Amino acid sequence: MRKFASLLFFAAFSAINVYAQKEDEIAWPNLPIDKETGKITYTEVVKVDGVSANDLYDRAMKWFTDYFKNPAEKLRKEDKDNGEIEAFIRYKIYNKDKKGEQASDAGLVQYSLILQFKDGRYKYTFTDFNHKEVSYFAIEQWMDKTDEMAAKHADYLTQVDDQIKEVIKAMVAGIADDGKKPVDDW
């Protein structure tokens, strides 16, 4: 009987240890969370010295229409007078196979992009991330590390993080571009 109890204890302890190791092995992205709303929110003010709000707006619109497919479908507000652009954007996320390769479609993630312009600076805000389903499903729910789908959700959140960082990098470069070709004077 003691051997059975010892064996049972060992098996239970091993299972807990294996579960804890799997949870520790999950790579969770470091997502920016707005303290007031509790939502995943990427936001920053970018300085562009010597450029008017109108020029920044025009550069942003050029970048937006060059970067996104069907930009007119995504734009919700274009207000040059008040220096604001709002867009609603969606893109695909994927399930991965055992090798970590993209395997199947996992649906669409949607988010809002808000750009505001003032002379010499602009502010971007990426927020309201949700998984496109029948009803609104905020992706912050994927951050539950105790969920049985935690590994899959961590991967989805990593895809979101990578996607937004890629968009931000392209946007900052696009808005910094004044459209002038460098002079080759040799």
C-alpha cells in the first residue's frame, strides 16, 4: 500500500512539474497595456522637426495608401483641417504546425489606428484589438496564462505584436520621407 501511495505521489508531482515546465516554456510577448483601459495599446509621439501638421498629414496619407491594400476600405476618418486620420484594419493570423511553420488560417485580428498631427510631431495609437468572431472578442482575453490554449494564444499575441511593430516601423519611415529624391551631383 505504501508503495502504491508513494507511486501515486510521485506521479502527481511529476505531472505538476511537467505542467509548470510547459507553462514556463511558453514565450509570451511583452505587450503594451494602457493603464486606464486595460487594452493592448501601442502609442507614441514622434517628432519631425520643421514639418507642418498639413505636410505630416499628407505624408501619412501617402504612406497609408502605399502600404495597405484597399486603403479606402480601411479609412474611417480623414480630417486634414483637424489633423486626424482614423482607420480600421484587419489581417490574418495563423496556427502553426509542430515545426513552428504557418499551417492554417486562425482568423482575423482587427484594430483601430489613430493618427493625430501637429506642427513638428504626430501621435499614433493602435488599439481596440479583437479577434473577428460573431461577437466582439477582445484579444486581451488571450493573455490568460492558465488557459488550456495558452500556448496557442501566446503565439497569436506574438503574431499581433510582430505585425504592429512592422507597421510602426514602416509608418515612421514613410512619414519621415519628404518625397524628395537625393541629388546626385557628380
